[in-house]
Amino acid sequence: MSEKLGNRHIPAEIKVKKTEKRLDIAFEDGARFSLPAELLRVESPSAEVQGHSPDQKQLVAGRQHVAIIGAEPVGNYAVKLVFDDLHDSGIYTWDYLYWLGENQQQVWADYLAALDAAGKSRDPALNPPEPPKHSCGSGCG
């Protein structure tokens, strides 16, 4: 995972394609990737999604129709994407975007398999609601 966090790859061009719900990125080495908003959202590098260790990663379901509504530069090493579900805490380094581009078929296949194993769906209408969380602690009844 450490190769996803460095600064080895420099983008030459980045375009948010709102209508197509994609991020197109071209790198100085000639690599070009078109990354779907849904993939970027469910694989957000935020702690909310990734947790603080690999075993804490959260499965994000129901984002089939998610769109990118904004992109803000973060220094000269990353971009912060804002999605229409209001998720905005992921900082996407250039190397992470490059890694996602190179590996998107496998990452996508793994995501679909995880959804299936959890009985969840990409379609927001097909995901059962989460059970209510009680604030009264373990002694409520």
C-alpha cells in the first residue's frame, strides 16, 4: 500500500467530467486513466472508508449513481474530491490515482465480490437499511 502514497507520478491534465461521472487524468509519463466516480467514492483514501488499518476498511454500498461535484487541489501532490453524497474527506494523491488507474479492473472486481459477500448492492434502492444505533448503551431493553 505504501506505493499508493508517494509522489512519483505527476499529472499533466485532470478533468472532472460531471455528465459522465468520471475523472480523467493524464500523467507526464503518458499514462491516461478514466476513473468512474463510483470507484473513486467507494475507494476513497479517507479514514472514513479506509479506517486506520486494512482490517478497518469499510464497505461502501449504494453509490451507483454518485457524481463528483467538485475538485480542489491539495498542494502540489493531491486533489480533494467532493461527491454529491457530500463525502469530501478523501485526499487523492497523484500516486494513489495512478495506482487506481493501473489496478482499477482488479479493485473493481474485489469491490463487487465484497458487496456480493455482504449481501449489498451498488444500487442505493436495494440496500437494506442499517439497524438503528442506540445511544443508551448495552443496558437498554
